[in-house]
Amino acid sequence: MKSLRTIAALAALALLLGAPAAQAGNIGVYFDSAATTSTATKGTSTPFNLYVCMTDVQNQMTAVEYKVNLPSELIVIGETFAGNFVNGQGSASGVQMGFADCMLLWNSTDVMVVSTLQVLAFSAVNNAAITVSKWPVPQPGVTLPRFSTCPTPDPQLVDLTPQTATLTTAVPVESASFGAVKALYRE
């Protein structure tokens, strides 16, 4: 009888401990591939990179889906993906990306750059938000970007917390004023 109680207690403990639940992480746009700079000032008419990074995932994953929401003053001139299989036109219109192997992000300090966008600001913006949202194709109950865990034994879809970046573009200014230029012609 004592061994039955021990087995029941161990079974209950196993259910409580079980396989660790997939921990949510973050996805955001950064100005560096280390995911440390989320606010920047860039020049207009000069291309720069934006990095879509996943952080604090602490899991294995096989796919990710998201959309990057850019200010209308930015255009994407190129993009590279970390995934092997991409469904969608690109991060700015929404993308589903799969990986050939399980991607391991075990530590809270692990960063995965899932996409690098080369962008150009064609006019000035001031403290413009660059956000990440869910894959734009309607899916019942889906409200956030998410990733899929590796199928061991059953894959899970896990929501990611979107992070916001802030961009200001500086408009170049000439060192000489218009009055100084006119004075050159008066002489």
C-alpha cells in the first residue's frame, strides 16, 4: 500500500513538473544586430539597416511569423532572412519563416536576427515608432507575432511580445546661411 502511495505521489509530481512550458520571448526592430539599440537618429537619403531580433526566447524553434510596421517615410531597398523557407513578400508586409533545423535560444542573453532590412528614409521623421505585429493573414485568436517550437514531441505556437523602436531622421543642414551665399555674389 505504501508503494502505491509513493507511485501516485511520483506520478502527480511528474505531471506538475512535466515538460517545461514554452516561454514567451520578445521580437523587435533594432538598429544593431546585438539587439541593444532601439532608438536612433539616422540621415535622410542614406541607407541603413534595421534588424528584426528575437530575444529572451529560451526555447527551440522551427518557425516564426510577424510583420514589421514602418513609418511611411521609409522604404525597404533590400532584405535578408535567417530562415530557409520564407512565405510572404517581406517583413514590411508580413512574413512566415521556417528553419531547416531547430534554432536553439536557451539563454536569456541569446539573440537571433531573423531578418535584416536595408531601408532608406526619403523624408524627415521625428520619434517615429517602428513596431512588430502579428502575421497579417487572418487567423482566429491570433493577436501577436509568434513562433513554433521544435516538434519534440508536439510543436507549440508561442506568442512573442513585440518591442518598439524609435527613429528620428536628421535633415542635413548647410554650414553657410543663404545670406552668406548672397554676400559672395555682391563682392
